[in-house]
Amino acid sequence: MFSTNNNRDRNHNYKPLSIAEDSNSDSDGEYGGVGEEEDFIQRQIRQQQMELKRQDDGLELLSESASRLGTLSLGISEELGHQNKMLDEMEDDLEKAATDLNILSKKTKELIKRSGGKRNFMIILGM
């Protein structure tokens, strides 16, 4: 699929660029002189370093945000735990109140029956 054509590469005189080459060399390349090539390389290196710094800054912000999010998540989890405990206690209190209300209702019905019906019960309450 990918074949290399060595004849094509042999037709060109490619020269590897080196930062250590003498910038005072008189040989002119496609971009002018070696000094211009070194300037281009230096600019590229600076641009890459700036891009790496921007990426590092972005990663630092992302790390700080993730840390804050983790702290918030732990706080929310703790708060939910407290609220669940309160809801459980409230449910227990409501069940006890419902039981007490049922007992009171049964006692009230028994009292009404013993007093001779609703009419006599109302007279007793009115006194």
C-alpha cells in the first residue's frame, strides 16, 4: 500500500537542518541563507514552547476545576447523607404519629359506643 520510491528521493539534495550550524556560512538555500533557516527554526521552537506553556496553563486550570468539583461533590454527598438521616427520622416520627392517631381513633369510637351513641356523646362533650 505504501511504497517508497528511492529514485524520487535521490533526485533531490535534501540537507538536514541543524541549529548548531554556523550562521555566517555563505551557502544560500531555498529560504535564503543558513542564518534565515536558523531564525525560522528558532521561531518555530519559540512558538512550540509558547504553545506548550498555553497547554500547561490550560491543564493547570482544568486540574484546579476538577479538584474544586471533587470537593463540591464530597460536600454534596455529605449533605445528602445528613438529609437522608433526617428523612429517616421524620419517617419514623410520622409512623409513630399515625399509630398514635389510630389508637386514639379506636378509643374515641369505643367511648362513643359506651356513651349510647353520637347524640349522648355530643351532650357529654357540651357539658
